[in-house]
Amino acid sequence: MFKVKKAVVLLSGGLDSATALFWARHKGYKCFCLIFNYGQRHKKEINRARLIAEKARSEYKILNINLGAAGSSLVNKNIRLAKNVRKETIPLTYVPARNIIFLSFAAAFAEAKNARAIIIGTNQVDYSNYPDCRKNFLAAFEKAVNKGTRTGLSVDKFKIIAPLQDKSKAQIVKTAVNLGVPLELTWSCYRGGKYPCNLCPSCRIRARGFKEAKVEDSANRRYS
């Protein structure tokens, strides 16, 4: 009897997580998306994530948690968003333990839904120097979650899958185009204005990726 592959996907509404979702669907996974309202500067990315999940015909849930005391410029509006970040430093947009928290929720939902795959859109090529986006972190978390869950004690253990881990932003853009990701719905900007600011580090990394991929960024077509 054919067994449906199930996956829990961490969906932020950005380019990378949307591409990871459509990659999972392409691979035959039945996807359940987790969208986090964690106190970020704006709710635009949450709304975009919801629209992307609906476009992918995937079930989703928005979880409300509070990381407002994390000391990050993504959750504290009193901390200025920097325009330039040195590669060797961890930027102020880093939210302490964010992916540890998100992946822990994902594991709980995966166990409840009898899913074995947890999909995350991290990559360590254009990753803004966040320590919880690295390959060695994901490998360590996979070991930990399989040590501390009922699923991990079974033969069919959890697998943390980061399909974009070794791709550049340009390669991710090309992958998104090939998978039919609704790029016009994705939101990468740290600010929640009507249109992307094209100034913050996330916007700049995205713009460079689209330019190198020679693809027009449809999210910049005065979409709101």
C-alpha cells in the first residue's frame, strides 16, 4: 500500500522558505506549514506566508509566540535596522535561538501528524552569518530531536531537510522559477512598507540574487 510522505514546512513568506515548500511538494510530500507570529516588526510576511501556503494548496497554522525580549532589531523597533552588515559579524537582525525554537515546534507538530520530514529554507551561502542557519547546526538539531522524541526512538526517525543549504541566492531564484513559486507573493524586506525598501540587507541580498540569475523580481512590481 502506498504511504503518503508527510512534511512540516517552516514558512516565513520569504523567497527561501517558499521555494523550500514548493520543492517539498515537487518531491511528493504532503505539506503542513507552520507560520510564526513571533513579534517581528511587521505582519506583512505572515500574510504573504498564508497566501503562499494557499497557493501551494497546503494546510497551515499561524503560531503566536513572543520573542520580543530577544534583543534583535527584527523584534525591537528601538534598535535601528542597519543597511550594511560585515560578513564576519552576527547582525542585529539575528533573533537568538529562533530556529531552535521554530524547529522544536515543527518537531512537535510533525510527531502529532505522523510526519517524518521537517523542511527548512536555510542556506549557508547567503545566510547573513546567522549561526542557526549552518549545516552543522541542523545536523546537531536532528540528532537532538531524535534523542528526545518518541519518533526518534523508532526505526523511521525525523529528518531535517534543508534543500537550499548549499545554493547561492541566484541558484535559489532559478530553482524557484523552475518550481513555479509565486515570486510576486514572497516578501523578504525587513520593513513592512507598502513595497520592499530595497535598502535593508535582506533586500540587497535578494536583489543581487535576481540580478545574477537574470530574472525580474515580480515582487517589486508595485505589488501590495
